Amino acid sequence: MTHDHHGHGGSHADPHAGHAGHAGHGGGKVGWGAAAKATLHCLTGCAIGEILGLVIGTAFGWHNGATTVTAIVLAFVFGYALTMWGIRKSGLGFGQMVKIALAADTVSIVFMEIIDNGMMWVIPGAMDAGLNSGLFWGSLAVALLIAFLVTTPINKWIIGKGKGHAVVHQYHAGH
């Protein structure tokens, strides 16, 4: 069976081979590729919410605190929604999917939000720059990149413990 859903490629008799540390599969070493893919998945949902929140707050002229809170809330909503979207064909009920998304993504989203919002606050002028400003978009890109780089080793450790994104893989279609 070819298993390249998360970019691992190759043939495996066990579709979770190479995903050591998955819930129910025991602990073990997790590759950087698996950790990066899990982090990129989480970052995608976070970035959608983060960008939407920052755009909404900036467009409506909200103060930086309200804009940041909106961005954080939407990052969690979109981060969890993206995970739930990925397991929607698993046959699980909505409540079960919510529990899995919470278990899979909460730690990763928390770290990403602390890092990327923190970066936006410490880069001079980033939060006050308008949506048509290169400073705003450049700062956001740098903040998201740094969040990815810091969160990837955290996710690697969490997945190696059979937690975080590891709990989602068994519910993906085709497994």
C-alpha cells in the first residue's frame, strides 16, 4: 500500500509504519518530515484564522488587543475545523471529531498563537501597519515562519509520545 498522504511516500504493509508514536501504535522515533507535515497542517488552519482576524480587526479599525483576540479565536476555530474536515469521512460523530481535534491540535495551536502574535507585537509598527502595507504582510509572514520553526520540534516530541497530531492519523480516509 502506498502511503503518501502526509508526504512519507514508499510502500508499507502497515499504513502507520513510519508514524511511530501514534495512539495505539506505541512510542518511538518520529521523523522530522512527519513533524513538519503535522505542523504545516496546523499552521494552515492557524494562518487562515490569524490572517482573517488581523484583516477584520485592521479593516474595522479595532485596537490591537481586540484584533489580536479575534485573530487567536479564529486561528483556533479554523485550526480545529481543518482537522475535523480531514476526518469527516471516518464515520465519527461531530462530538467525537471535536474531541479528536482538541486532542490533536490544542498544544500546537497554543504555541503557534503565542509565537506569531508575539512576533506581530514586537516587530515595530507591524500591528499598526495597514492592510496595504508591506510591513504588515512581511511581518505576518515572518511571524508565521518563526511559529512553524519553533512548533515543529514541539510537535515532533508530542507525536513521539503518541499524542497531538498522532491521534488523527488513524481516522484519515483510506487507513
